[in-house]
Amino acid sequence: MSPDGPDVDSFMKFSLLSANRLATPSVFSLSFRVYDSPPTTVNCTVNGSRISIDDLSRVVMSGSASVTNVIVTLKSREAGNYQCTVSNERVSNGTINGITAMANTSSLYINVSGMPTGLKTVRLNSSLTHLRLLWSHVQGAAGYEVFCEHLNNRSISNTTTPSVTITSDLSLSATYTFYVMSYSNGASLPSNPNVATVTLTHPSVDDLRHNSITSTNIVLSWSPPTDVTPANYTICRRCHRVCGSVETFMNFTASVPQHNSTNILPYSNCAFDLIGLYGSEEYILSRNFNATTSASRPTSPVGNIIFSSVRAESMIVSWDEVPCSGRNGPITGYSLTYTSVTSNISFTVNITSGDNRTLTLTGLLPNTDYTVSISPYNYGLLGPTEIVSHRTAQSIPGPISNLIPTDTNIQFINISWNPPAISNGLITVYEIRYRDQDDTTKPYATMNTTTTQHSISGLFPNSTYAISVRAYTAIGPGQWIDDTVLSTDEIPVVHNFSVTYLNSTAVSVKWVPNGATYYRVFYYTSNCKAQFVTYPGDIREAAIGGFCSCLENEFSISASFEISGKVFEGKKSPPVLPVKLISSSSSSSTEPTATSITQSTPGTTAVSETNSTLMAAVGLWVALILLLLSLIINVVLMLVLILLCRRLVATNPRKGVAATIQYPEIRECRETDDYIEMKASPAYDKNLKVEPVYESTDEIIYETTR
């Protein structure tokens, strides 16, 4: 009988099972079908050498035919003929029913792709962390896969070309290892990996240098960095004058390793930073390379020429150094020329030190203008000239003349004068001194003016002052002239002073104000000393009451001014007598009416103003009756008055009057007076009473004018 057993499909399928192609060895599966009977044994070899099977699965497929699907899992990275043999041995090497079970074999040739060669890394100037991997093409390779060890052996590229550009996940200063494998289509295992390691170092330039330097240019050159050449260069320039600290900043771009830096100020120190441009990234390749431009002719003159210790025949001239902006190098000296404007004679001095900026000019003429010109230089290159003028010292001026008063009043004296006939220079100010002529122990008071007239104020009325004036030049004062004696005005007498009876015991006083601080109204009785009432300066009319109808009174007024805390009183007006009323009936129509009357008592200040009106005229029939009664009363009063006057003369005789005539005492008269009710001014809506006159026992002390 013919042998029989499982039949194997000659077509075998290949599947790569590794998680990635970098896995070593590769894990793959071979699958095939077995007919007639399921296999009980599967063995695999590669190039005749047995290979272990990691996994075997057999699946009997449903259907009329007896078919089994077999899958074996292998681990290998060896190219060659892979063969699997299947058998169904129910008995060991035996025959069943005359049929001997036979083994059957299925095979598949599996390729291994060639390893890429010539692997190298190239850093790109698009970024310091951009990288390109390059390798040789592998014949028959369907593609290439790249893995990075420092990214956990993750596949970072799968490409069909022999290069890959890496633009992410890399960091500067880190070291990376890359694996590149090729693979083919069909039954093929990936190649063994080619390995490349690269460190992303920082680029730098160590040979930045200047090729040439002028007063305005610096030419730089350098070698490109060996790590990675940038796409372009940026040159940052910071320059400041050697003598200053203010920096200017400028940036330049270069595509080649050379740069001509222009428009630099002479004698400037410049610091350069060389920056590489890598795409949008900038990286400093070299920092703070210093170079200094050469010096040139000064372009600014010296500053602020000053004259000091100016005398009639000499003066010291000094000046500030040339401003840094126009110095253009170290100043090594100055050329100074001074010329008399009058004689046009010049002298030149060469100062060979840039630090010496002071010179004493001697042999000069007094009160003469000189021009001084100074030119700085450095290394023999003369700069611009600064020219100024100055005059030598003046002499003291001569005396002023014709000091006269131009106006006076009680508090000031206005004076004017002529300037000195010999000024000996420019008159800068006039000094005025004055003091009380009668008190030579007091020091002079002084004041200054720039004109030939002045007002001396704050003086006292009716006083004499010694006044003198002297002139000043820049050198000092001239001589005082002899004192001129001038006087202030007296306090004027109050004009238009009038007194009018309001009734038998009260009067109204009026006057024209003259700007005084106070007014004092004096009155004199037949038997008493003078008494007074003081009013403020804004009062011009007042009422005084409480007089004794039996006594005759005279009135006068004086004005007082308060100056510097002192009160000065003027002369009294001539004494006047009150204007008497003609009759009670006619007084209502003829007696003047006071519109603003202040009611006062002697020795006090009036406190209010009242309006005085007389009683309306009594009818004729009432007047006849009253006339009769008054005649009777007058006779009685006359008798009493005679007795009182005799008694008064005996106790208090009046000066200049016969001792036999007696006057009643004021206090006695006062005891019989009645209060007089008067209407107040519109400013006071009330009635006031004129109080009786009281004799003043204490006089107010005033400083009076001479």
C-alpha cells in the first residue's frame, strides 16, 4: 500500500511580529495549511539548522475537507531557507491498516535587508537643535527606519530616502545615539542597525579680530564656528567716547565672516558682540571684543572761560576743558592770545599741558577791554578758537552832586541827585544813609537804589534828618557827600472845626478829616482846666453833653497820627465858642441838624452817632403861658446863681479873673443836669443819651511833634 499522511501547502506566509524593527532578534511568524490530517508534530530549520519554535498554533478549519491552519512563531535575524516539517504519528514508526504515516515539509526563503553604510550626522543652520542623518542607499531596500536611543529607542522616522531631517525633540548640549535600519518587502527581515552618535555643542568664535582702525572705522574678521555655521551674522556695536560714558548702540548684519564698522566718532571705545543667526534663533558666538578708534582734530572749543582776581593791571583767566563730544582725543595743550582792544597789541602764550587751564595775565592797562582767544590742540592738531572779552578793574567813583528834596510830607522825604561827574566805571548802585539830626548817637539807616532818586519813608512828623548819598562801582563805594539836613512836614491843623449848641448842656462838634489816626476835641470851662474827648480817624461829627449851663466853654481840636507804634499829635486849632441858639421857637427851623453825631464824655472815645432834632414849635397860645412862667423861674434862678458864683470864687478863683468873681463847681452843676435824649444815626436803631461831662483827673500821654 502506498504511504499516506498530512499534506503541507507549499506556499508559506511571512509576518513580522516585532514591536519595532530594532528588536533583536526579530520576531516573526510562518503560517501554512495542512491537508488530509492534522499534524501532530512541527519542526523548523534555517539553512538546515534547527531553530526553536516560540509558539505553535494549529487550527482545524471547518469544511468538507480536512484542513488545518498552522502558525509558528520564530526569533531570528538570519537570511536563508526556512523549512517546516509536519507529521501525524499515531503510532511510533508503525503501520495502521497497511498504511504507513509519512511526514511532509513546507519551506520559505527569508531575506535580511542590507545594513545602511556611510551613516553621518550634519547640523543644520536652521536651528541649533536641527539635525540631518545621511547614509548610503541599500540595494533592494524598500525603506529605512530611524530610531533614537535617548528617546527610548522610539522610531523617529520611516522614510524611503537615505536621509532624514530631525527638527524636534532635541536639546542643545545633549548627546544623542541614532540607529538606522533598512527593510525590504515580502519575506524579509530588517537589517542590522547602523549607529551614529552626536553631541549638540554650543557654537563659538574664538578668533574675532580687527584688521584695520581709523578715527571713524573698525574692520573686523573671524573664522566661522566649526560646530555649525550660521545662516547670517549680527554684529552688535556699543561705542562711547573714551572721555565719556554715554553709549550708542547699533546692529549690523553680515553673511560672510567680515564686517566694516563705520560712522564711529573719533577716539571712541567700542565693544562688539558677534551673534550667529540660526533660523529664528540667535546665539552669541563672541562677546565684548574691544577696539578704540584713533584721535583727530578737536571739533569743539574750550568751555566757560572765567576771569577772576580782576585788578587794574592783572587778571586770572581760567577755562573748562573741551566738551567730551568735541574732544576727539586727549587734549595735549592750548594756544592763548590776549589783545588790548584800545591799542590792538597782542600777546600769545603756548600752554603745553592739557591739564593746565589757568593763566595769570599781567602788565594790563586799568579799566581796559581785552579779548582773550583760546584754541585747544591734540598731537599738534589745532581745534576751534573761543573768544571772549573782559575789562580790567575800575576805580572807585567820585561823589554825587546836587542832593535836593523833591517832595515831603509828615512821613517821607523824596530826594534826587546827579550822578558822579567822574564815574571811574559803571555805577552799579547808590547807597543812601540817614538819621535823626538831633540824635547823633544813633547809627545811620541805609538803603540802596539803582536810580538817582529815592523816597525815604517811615519818618516822624516835624523831624529833621541828616541825609547823604554815595555811588558804587564793581570795585566798591565812593565817598559820602556832606550830610544834607532836610525836614518832614508838621502835622496839619484840622480845618473847618465848628461847635453848635444842641441845648443848654450839649454841643455838636464837626470838622473836616485829614487822614489822622485819632482826633482830640478839647474844651475849656470858665473855672476848670482843659478836658478832651478822643475820636477814631473815621469820625467827623460828634455830640458832647453834660455841660453846666452856668459855665462858658471854648473848644479846639488836634489830629494825631500813629507811626511805627508811636502816636504823634499836631497843633490844636484856634479855640472857638459854640454857636448859640436865638430862641427855642426859632431853633427848630434855624439850628443845623447833625446827621451823624457821636455821643461822648470827656477823656473817652465816642461810641455812637445820633441825630439831634429840636422840639416842634409850640403854638402861640402855649408860648404865651410858658413865657410868663419862665420869667418867674428865671428870676428865682438868677438869685440862686449869684449865690453859687460868690461861693465858687471864694473856694476856686480862676486865673486872670478877679478873685471876687466865683464860678460854680462842675460837679455841682452836674448834679442838677438832666439827661438829654437824642435820636441815633440810621446805623443804630436805638436812642442814646448824652451823659454829663466828667472832669479828667489823668491826662493821656502822647508823643508830640516838635
